[in-house]
Amino acid sequence: MKALTLAGRLNTRWRTYAALAIVLLAMVTTLIAAVTYRSVAGDIDSQWRQSTRDIVLKSRLALIGVAHAVIAGAQTPANASSDNGRCGVALRQAMSAHDEVVAIHVESDDGQVCDDAKAPELAALLTGAIRSLEARALIEVAPGVSLSAEVVEAQGSNLFAIQVAASERKSRVAALIDPGALGRAIELEPAPGEIVAFMSGGREILAMGGVAPSDTSWLPTNAVVVGSDYQVATMRSQSGGAFSYATQPIIGSDLYILKRFSDSARQAIQLRFVALALAPILLAALCFTFASAIRSELLRGLDVIKTAMTTRNGDDSVGLAADNKRIQRELREFVASYNEMAREAGSRAQSLRTSLAENEFLLRELNHRVKSSLQIIQSYVSLTRRLDRESGRQTSAAAIEARVQVLSTAYRKAFSEGRMRDVRIRQFAEDIVANLSHLLEGSGLAIELKADVAAALVIDRAIPLGLAVVESLIAGMSADGAHVVVVRIDQLEDLRVEIRIWTDGALRKGEPNAKLLAGLALQLGAIVDDPGPGTILHWRFQGRPPPVILSRGEPPHLA
């Protein structure tokens, strides 16, 4: 049973340690997953920012190139505004160098105007947009070069007009740019899964890549906020689904880049984070499931053994464990080993019971022979005492008989129940006093016994006590002028016993024998106190609890 209890405690302690280990593993794994997620997410954000910034940078460089080309082309018309032929040739050369420029308008500081376009209607369109451009704030895109932009519609397509201002020139220069051609010039082709577009402040699409030109379902349903730098936000598209949209201005909020990114990479790391976070939980569930399965199998086998251990057969032997086919092979082997040990234990117990019965029989026989021998000795001494009575010498024989009776009485009290047990002090003293009074009757001396004690002694200590009482009584009865000898036995605390014997006569010199009493006190383990006047013996010694008699069919009771 102790082994089963210890196994239960070890099982509980093991499960506690396993739970703590799994919790620590879960915390470490979750921390690693969080750090990994933040690192990869930061890399993705940096990649998005860099790709958007590259497009903005190329767009600004392209516009700066257009501005410088327009300014360079406008120098000749401004210096020779009266020569319309030279004016047109210079502007056409500028437009041929930049396919994205479809119209140019130059107005010198003295009011001379020179313009050219790839189509007459484009020149008129640019002329109409100049007044609106003048009302817009100029934004510096390069040192000494500032631009303002506005979207204009021409034959179902969107173009944007720009006004170029150079710090070293006072003339007004404007140009009309085709966004599609500008996109092809800067290779406006995003990575797979991404969509990018030139956007105006009114959310008009000027040019886009990564999707069909007629498809606008990728745009966000809500208006985007264009700040002074790169911004990214998650919004729902018009076709459904949430995506990450990034914006960055090219020329303020009038012309900016709108880019939609694929969230597949971010979703992949999110799934990886969830997988890493759930791994310890799944591991814990697996461990506890496995532990529960093992525990159920183990407890099933242990229950079989426990039932067998708590079952007693008719001969008080331990029962055998039943052979359960449902438990594992290892546990069945353990059960078989336990049954073999139980059979061997039962065989040894039966052998011990047989040996005990034989030993008890031999002990009873030995005790019977001892009592018979003592009875023969006592009868012989009694016969000698009767013969001495006729001759007047009986004291010596009576004393010898009294001493022999102490041995006989002690053995009779110890084996009164058929087996060895402790001797009750009070009954033992009563028998000794009664035997000695009977032996010395007619002497005119009286023996008084006052015993208030319930303690007992083993026979090896009871015999020295009885002999000491006999020697003291004989010495007291032979004292000069003695009429009475008193024996007082009291029980103190913790089963300690005090015995005191005194007489009213004067003790003879050398009686009782001091060496004999000292040896008896040593065998009893008694503390010898100062006897005092008239006191023959004054001892204190440790007693034992009274014996308990076990009767078949009756509850235990004190003897």
C-alpha cells in the first residue's frame, strides 16, 4: 500500500513538473514566434516602403528631366520669339526627346507666346489649363526647379498639365504630359500580386500597372489620405477583401503614387506565428493525453494488485491478483510476478505458523516440566519442614519453601493463559504474602499487605521482586519484639511503582542480607532509597501496563 501511495505522489509530482516545463516551453516558443513575426513583418514593411519610394523617385526624376527639357526648349523661343519657325522647331525637338510630352506652351516676360503640340486640340487644352495652373502653389522638386500639376481630360483619357518655374527665368512654361507614356518610361510594372497607379488629387487614375487598364475594382472603397511622406493602411477593396494600400506624393497631393500590396507574405507569417504559438499547446495536449492513457493502463493494473493486497483469505494470507486480459503485457507480467511472490509469502507464512505452533507446544511442555519440578522441590521442602517441626527446627525449611513458592507462583501467573504474559504485581504480592503467612502460622506474627497498584512486570523482573519481598518478610518476622510486618505497594506517575516494607521490631544484625538485596535490586532495575528506622526495604522501579486478555468471540479486556 505504501508503494501505491508513493507511486501516486510521484505521478502527481511528475505531472506538475511536466506542466511547468510545457508552460515554460510555450512561453519561450511564443516569445520566439512574436520576435520572428515582428522581424519578418518589419522586413516586409521596409520592402514595401522601398519599392514605393523607388517608383516615386523615378517619377520625380522623369518629371525633373521633362522640366529641364522644356526649360531648355523654351530658351530659343524666348530669345527669338519673333521667329515662329524657330519656335516650333525647338518645341518639337523637346517633345521628340520625351515621348511623354504631348504639348508645350511658352510665354516670355514681354508677352510673346510660342506653343506647339502633337495635336491641335492638345494645344488648346493646355492653353485652357494654364489659368488653373497659375492658381496652384508651386512645389520644388529639384534645386531651382518648381512644379504645379493639374489633371485634364482629353477624349476619354486623363492627362496632366504641369507648370515649370525656374529661378533664373521669368518666362512661363507649361507642358501637357501623357501619364501612360510616363509610366512606360519609368517601367511602371510592380511585382506579382501588386498594383500601382499614378493618381490625382481627385482620385482619377492617370496610369497604372499590374492590372488591366479598365479594371478599377482594386481601388479602396474609402478615400485614401495622402500625407507628406509614405503612408500605409489596411482597407477593403471595391472587389472585396482587405489589402494594404500605400501612398506617397510625387507633386504634393495633386499627383501621388497609390500602390496595393499582396498580403500573402504577411498572412503566411501570421499563420507561422499561430502555428508556433499553438505548437506547445498541441504538445501539452498530446503529452497529457498520452500520460492519461498510460495512467489509466497503469492504474488498471495497480487496481488489480491493490484489490488483491486488500483481500484476505481464510488463513489471513494475501489474495492473488486476477489475470486481466485488457491490461498491457508488461503489467500482466508484473501481476504474474506479484502472484508468485504472494504464493511464496503465503507458503512462508504457513511455515512460520507451523513453526510457531510447534514452539508454543514445546514451550508449554517446558513450562509444565519446570512447574512440575518446582512442585516436587516444594513437596520435598514441605516434608522436611514437617519433620523439622517435630524436632523444633522449622524456620530454615519454611524460608526455603517460601523462596521456591516465589518461582512456582511467578511461572503459574505468567502462563495462566497458555502463553507467556506479564505478571500483575498486586496479585503476585497477595499470593506471596498468603503463602508465607500459611507457612508461618502459629508463630504469633501478622503480615499486612496494602497494595494499590495495577502495573505488571515481565517474569524475569517479577521473580527478583518476589524474592526480595520474601527475604524482607523473613527478616521482619525474625526481628526482636516484632508483632507485625507491613508491606505497602503504591503506583506513582507513568506506571512507576514504590514498595516499602517495615516492622515494629528491632532487626537483627545482618538481616536481611544486604548483598543479596542489592543483587535483586539490580535485576529488577530498582532505585534503592534510604530505608530509615524500622524500614526493611524501600525501592522504586518502573512497571508495565497490565496485560490484555484476548478471548475468542469476546472484546479485549484487562487481566
